[in-house]
Amino acid sequence: MAPNLGPRLDAAADAAMISHQEQADRIGIGRSTYFEVKAGRGGKQARRRAEEYLRSLQTTQKPD
């Protein structure tokens, strides 16, 4: 099973100083779907999008 995305999504929203709604928009999923994913549920495609979003943040925030 995939690692829990909730804490990672919380940390990403805090680091970017954006709301969860805005983060859901950036990921490209709806608000309710975002909270499903955050709770460890949600569809495979939504979870995959969230994973890709978090991965893209890691590569852009760490230039070294």
C-alpha cells in the first residue's frame, strides 16, 4: 500500500503557505477528492496525481 499522503500534503500546504483548496487546485483534483486522498482513500488516479505533485515539489525545492 502507498504511504499515507495526509502528512505530506499538510506539510506541502504549510511550506507553500496555501490553503488545502488551493493545493487541490494545483494538483488538479476537486476539494472533496483531495480530502479523500488526504484521509488515505480516494481513487487511484487522484492518489497518483497527488504523488506526482509532491514529487514535483521535491525536485523544484531542492536544487542541490
